[in-house]
Amino acid sequence: MAPIDRRKQVIQAAAQSFALFGYKATTMDQVAKIANVGKGTIYTFFTNKEELFDEILHEVILEMKHIAERELDHEQTFASNLFRILDSLLEFREQHELLIKLSQEVREFGTVQAKLGNAKVEGVITGYLEKELRLAQEKGEIKPCDPKVAAYIMLKLYIALTSDWSQGNEPLGKEQIKQYIDLFLVHGLTTDIPV
């Protein structure tokens, strides 16, 4: 029988607690109870709640990068890759309770750590988009633009369509989201479509 990986057990329990209760309401006592370990065990691996939260966010970000890399095919067009990656990330986000809870906590309470967590996730996404936009420019697939600005706008439009819109309206389906991204972004960026 393999030995129990206490660190992994603590991380899984903390991820569950942050997803259920948010950053603000999660305590080390809760994490210890969910992990079925003493609170001291947590402190052998993590100095404080912030460090534990950062570890969980790091794992979420790595998972998102793996999803994007899995969907990316440099033989395909920029637009085709964009839609495949956004589809996969949308599914991931819809199923990942921690990301949903963080967004909710930022909206409702403005918790600083939740804001910082969201900012880290968004920073990774925009950095990835920026890299792909640069490649698409080099291939001549998209018009000259500042990739950093374009990546920021892409992410904000995506968040607006997938999350913000549904706060006061009927949520948009995947195909509707793709149509709007196509309308507002792809047609504006690609070089093969006359303006």
C-alpha cells in the first residue's frame, strides 16, 4: 500500500474549501477538517492561507495551459485555434468551481486575495493570447496591432460574453459566444477579410 501524500491531501482539501466557501470564508481549521489532518500538518507544507491559495491557483493555471496547448494546432488558422481554445477554456471554467467562486467573491465582496487570484489567471491567459497573436502577425494572418492590447480586449470580451452578460440576461450559448467573438474580433483582426 502506497503511503498517504499528506501535502496532496491538504491541497485537495483546500481547493474544495476555496471552491465551496471562497477565499474569505476559508479557514485553516476548515481545510484541516476536510483533509482529515491536524492543523499543524498544513503548516508543515504551507506558511499561511495565502501560500496555500497560491499553490492551488498555480495548479489551475497549469491545467489551463495544458488545455490550450492540447487544442493548439499551428497548421490551422489563428481564428480556428482561437475558437477551439476558447471552447475548451469555457468548458473548463464552467466546470471549475474555484474559478466560479472567485469571480462571485470579487463581485460580491471585493476580497483582495480573490481579485489577485483572478488577476493572475487573467494574466496567464492574456500572456498566452499575446504570444499567439504575435505568431499570427508573423505569419501574416492578422493585421498589425499591439498584441498585448488585442489580448486584453479578447479576454475582456470573452469574460463579458461568458460571465458578465449572464448576470442580468439569459446566458449565451457556446455558438452565440463564438459568433460575437467572430463578429467583434476575428473579422477586425484577420487580413483575408476586407474591411
